[in-house]
Amino acid sequence: MSDEKFTPGPWHLCDVGDYNDFGGNSRVILSEPWGGDNPYRLAVVHTRVDNEESEANATLMAASPDLYVALQNALSHIEYIHDKYQVTGADNAALSQPYYALKKARGEA
């Protein structure tokens, strides 16, 4: 990842109550430590015990760097197939959607 300005992964999702953010009722997303023992706090997701959507949002955010790399790799393979077999028409969406998603993740869209 060279053009990305975001914190590289992996990111980790802490358990509810590990930090006192919002009275311990939140999930904190941390990066790997940068040359020390203390990880960098990236985000705090306020949750409720019974809120599956908040939990899913926090999990998705923590997986973002892994998903970004996986999409980059998949796009490379799609480009290879696209070029090798000279795909045209509706199949071009297979290229445009990942390109746009990666641009959006970099803040370019």
C-alpha cells in the first residue's frame, strides 16, 4: 500500500469495557503499536449490549485494512483476466466497482 494515507493494519477491536470511553460502553479500534508498547487508538464506536448493528459496524471498521488489501489483490486478478480475454460491455462493472471503492477508501471519490 503506497498511496494510502490511512493507518496500516492490522487493526484490533477491543471488548466492551476495555476502555472507559462513554462509560465503558463502547468498542475501541486500535492499530499496532508504533515503536512502543501502546497501541494507537483509531476510533471509538458507541455500543449498547443489545445492538447488533453497532457491533457489526465496529467489526467492519476493524477489518477495513484487511478488506482494502484483499480488494486490491482481487482487482489485480480481475485486470489480468480482463486484459487476457479482452472483456467488454457489462463485465466492465467488475473493474469499475472495485476501482471506485478503493478510491473512496483513499478519500479520492
